[in-house]
Amino acid sequence: MSELKVINEKEYGENYKDHYLEQYKLYVESIEKISDRRQQANNYFITINTAFISLIGLTNQFDLFSNALWIESILSLVGIMICIVFWYLIRSYKQINTGKFEVIHLIEQSLPLAIYEYEWEVLGKGEDAAGGRLRDSIIAAALEAVIGAIYLDGGLEQARLFVLKKVIEKADSSEFLDLKDYKSRLQEVVQKEYGTFPVYNLIEETGPVHDKTFRVCLEVNKDSFGYGIGKSIKEAEQMAAKEALEKLETK
């Protein structure tokens, strides 16, 4: 692989830094132009697909081509070809952007601030490293999207059957019961045994803004009953409640 820098600062002369920064700015502008073209392509194909689907829906509703199945076959083939072309176009834009951002990362190694590299960490690598794919909020949103898609595709009855089979039945299983709300269970125990409520205190907050870790202390009557760590305060409180429950159960 060839080197990004073909000439060093000493050989180039006194305008090296100014020209280096100017090339960086021009390169960033080229990426923005590609992103704009990609957005235009998205809008173009979305418009075509919407019109095409509407046309097919009208033909089916009014039986316009009921006696000419070959026309319906051609329309279906055209729709498939449009989707294939759209997929290849999006894929090519992705490859171009990936290569250009790799170059930007190399350029930023000689700049005071690696803005794009840091943004990549925040939006991509940082989220994965923090277990973002397994966060309850993301999983819940994905489940809602799946149920919504089933409703749009198959109607209310199909969505209802999916919820009954995949969600309600799981809720009655021992696998789901292991994921109970520890805070609610602990509150019931503490009220019964001590006649008061558990108190959760945030005692530590570490890590960068996009990947914080929280530590919580759980107290009952000002006595420490457990500690919990999590990527959110709620998660840390749940872990503290779990530890407290385990201690109470062993007494």
C-alpha cells in the first residue's frame, strides 16, 4: 500500500501546514458531496418504488390486467430490477464512503483534533463496546418495530398471534421469571421485614460522556445493603437490589 504523505514538511517548504489543512478541507467537502448525491439517489428510488407499488395496488384493486397475466409478470420483474439496482447503488456509496473515511482517519493523525475518529467512536465502536446491542431500550424498540411490521404486512390478527406466541408465552416461562424487577421484589421484602423503603444513592460516575458507568449504594435505615454497577442509573439500581435480595435470602 502506498504512503499517504509523498513528501515531508522539510522538503515541501513553509506552506506545508496551510496546504495540508486545505487539502483536508477539500477532501471533507468531497465526502459531503457524495453524501448529498447518495441522499438524492435515496429520494429518487423511494419515489419510484412508491409510485410502482401504488400502480401495482391499483391494478390489483380494479383487476386492470386480470386477463393479461404476462403484464403483471413484467411489472413484478421491473420491480425486482429496481430493487437490485437500488441495492447495488447504496452498496457502492457505502464502499466509497468507507474508503474516504479511512483516508480522513490517516490525515487526522497529523492534526490537533481527530474529530471524525472521535465521532466514529461515539456513534459506532463506543456503542458496541458498551454492549449497546444488548441494551433493554434497543431490544424493546426492535421488538416494537417487528410487531409493527407484522401488523402492516398481515394485519391485526397476525400481530396478535405473534404477541401471544412469542411474548405472552415467554412471559409465563421460568426463563422470563428470572428477569423480574429486583427493585420491586426488594421493596416488598423491605416493607415487610423493616417497615420502610430502600434508598438508592449514586456514589460514583465514571467514563466519557458517551460511555458512562454508574455505581449505586442501596441503603435501608441508613445501613448499606448492596452495591450495583451499570451503564445507566436504573441498571445500577437493579444490580444493587439484586445483591441486597441475595444477602437477605441467605440470612
